[in-house]
Amino acid sequence: MADLRESILVAKAKEELYMLPSMANRHGLIAGATGTGKTVTLQVIAERLSAIGVPIFMADVKGDLAGVSQPGTEKPKIAERIHQLGLKDFFFAGGPVTFWDVFGEQGHPVRATISEMGPLLLGRLLNLNETQSGVLTAVFKIADDNGLLLLDLKDLRSMLDYAGTNATSFRTEYGNISAASIGAIQRGLLGLEEQGGDKFFAEPALDIEDLMQTDEKGRGMINILASDRLLQSPQVYATLLLWLLSELYERLPEVGDREKPKLVFFFDEAHLLFTDASKPLMQKIEQVVRLIRSKGVGVFFITQNPLDVPDIVLGQLGNRVQHALRAFTPRDQKAVRAAAETFRANAKLEVEKVIGELSVGEALVSFLDEKGTPGIVERAFVCPPHSQIGPISPEQRAALMSRSLVAGHYENVVDRESAFEKLKARTEKAMGGVTVPADQPVPAPSRGRQPDTVIGAVVKSTLRAAGSQLGRQVMRGILGTIFGKR
């Protein structure tokens, strides 16, 4: 076996099949039916990339990827595969891991700001229709034009309340802001809060640079997002990962072709990203996937069916590992044909037939060569991972978190002065220090005259809703990401 640090050995047929580090930013696809070995393939590629110094980000949707942090053991099936493939000098080793969790339970908390999320992604998160999304965009614009940061759920609720109350005055410049749309957005925010939105929209917000660390041995950090609970809200899961990709796209500089990627991002359950995506969102997804490779980031989509990925995205995935597909329905048969047609033909293989015959851990493999040309497809067995397959104990997870490079940085929520406190302070000063009761009604502006300044009006509506919402955390940014104006 070649030195683990000098190659990305993924599978073996008659010959060993390697993925070139310089081509790992050309994206990839790992597909196959449930139980055919996709998760192990993901683990193998991730640990090999980490070993050559490439940081990894991946979502753990089943709770069994954490084992990459521990050395594997010579179980019968593993020993059999090592012997079958003739892997000499095979060794077991765990990789460096950082655990993340939106809920802060199984990893360091992951947080963002409303403004960083932007109106397009937030609209998808709230499952808004086109009209409601337009209203949300207008509310972001009103806030942006007046230098008001939409930092947390409380800020957005207050801005929505103000925009709805003064819709007539804003109509000429920002378009119609209907009460029905405002109500739908507000209800969506309540639902989002119940799913953990109040935990996600807070500070300290995630610093993308923290995903691109290496350990003292020069190995790339393997960032694992605990997603078993998060996946109960699939739209939240997909939008969160898309937000992370968009942040990487915006914040990283152009680096051109590199000997190895700056980061490789694994998007498991990829079909959730494209389900019910609006046309503007699909255009943004395609844009991110197409251009993020120039930032040195590779993206691998993991899904059951290649048809889950739109053609315009699928065509950009150069490195492919296709596990077995079962053709029980016409759609399944179509998927098998589609998968077979995407490979560079091998005269010795009847690919469409083989896809249904592959055993567990066996796959059709095609990687890009040094010129970026897809390799001839080969039927091969994926190599066993050097790390443990399956979950780890809570005690092991806690020990790793305590030694993490970011230990203690994200655990405590920061409650610094936000737009709410600043606006409240200005109003109290203007009123000579008199505090306005939180439940005091705020009159709407008379028809035919301009409303109060946005600052004054937002303060009034915010004070109305202060109560239990007071003390929500501040965030950073204005509109954030490529989905809005920063």
C-alpha cells in the first residue's frame, strides 16, 4: 500500500484506484441504495484527505460517523476485506475531529445571524411563497437602507411589525407589504423558534476559518456536524448546509488550482437541498457549486439516487463512486440508466447491468485524471477505513470536545449591546429618561404624511414586544452571503 500521506487510495479492482488531491476540488458524487456502503465510502475519503492535510466538513445524519475519531479494530469483515484486497502494511488510526451541533449538545454550538442568512435562504427556511419572500426581501431592504441590523429573531419580528403597520408609507419605494404576508412570516418565525432557531441565531457566530484547521501533525481537521436531531427538520438541515457553503463561497479568496483543496465539504442526504427549491434558489445553488472550486473547496454530494441531483449540478461532479441501485420501479430503472450513462464507458463492463449486481462495499468508481478527464469506470471494492466504523460513547465525545481547538469559545452565548438596546436607549434619551411600557400601543402614522423615522418607529414596535424577548443575542453582518447585499 502506498503511503497514506501521499495518496488518496479509495478502492481497488485489479489496480488500486486513487483520487488525485489536485482534482478533489472538482467535486464528487457518492450514490447508492440504503445499506450499500455509502457512509463507509464517505469515511474512507474523508480520513485519507485529512491525512494529507485537507480539512473536512461533513454532517453525521445517523450518528455513526464519529468513529472516524478512533482507531479501527480488526473485526472479521474488516480482516477479510484487507486480505481480499491484498492491502499490505495496513494500520488502524483515528483522525483529528471537531464536533459541532446547532443545539450545543453533541458538539460545539453552531450559530449565525439573521442578516448573514439573508432573505432568500431565510425565505426557504420559512417555506415562504413568492409573494411572502418578496415582502421579506423588502423588509430586509428597509432595514438595510436605514442602517439597522437584523440580528436575531426579535429584531426581525420588530421590523416586520413596523413594516406592516406602516405599509402604506413604504408602498411607493418598496412595493406592497400585505398584512397577510407579514402574518405568514411571523408564524413561520414562531415555528422556526420551536425547531431551535433561537439557539442558532445567536452569538458568537461561527467563524468559517475554524472549519479549516490542522492539528499538530499537519492533518486536516474533520469537522462533524451532529445532524440526527437536526434532520427531523429537513428544510432547516438543508438550508443550514447551504448557508455554510455560501459563506465559504463569499469569504474565501480566489486561489485557482491547488495541489490539494483548502476544504472538502460532504453534503449527505443531498436530495433535501433540491426538494422544493425555487428557481432563484436553484440558480444560486448552481452558482455556488460551479464557482466554489476556484476558492479551493470541493463539494461531495451523498444521496441514494443520482436523479436526486439536477443535471446542471450533476454535470459538475467529476469524481464518482456509485454503489448498488435496486430497480424495482420505472423510476428506479431510469435512475440506473442515468447513472450508467454518466460514466466513461469500459468495454469490459456492462455498467447498467452491473449497478444492480454490486455487493455491499462494492462500487463503480471513476476519478478525474491529472488533466481533469474522467477515468474509465472500474468495478471495485472500497478499501476499509483505518478508523472505527460506527458511533462512539458519550464519554469519548466529551473528552474530544474538551481538547478541541475551539473548546470554550462557542459554548457561552455573548449578550452584548444590540440594535434593540441602542434604539431603546435613544428613545429614552429623547423622552428625557422616561421609559415606555412594553405594552403601550404605538399609533400608526396618519395617511398622507411620512411616518416617524425608521429608528423611532422600530423602537416603539420593539418596546411593545420587549417582555420575554429582551436579552436576545446580537449577531453580525448586514445582509450577508451572495443571497443578499452585504
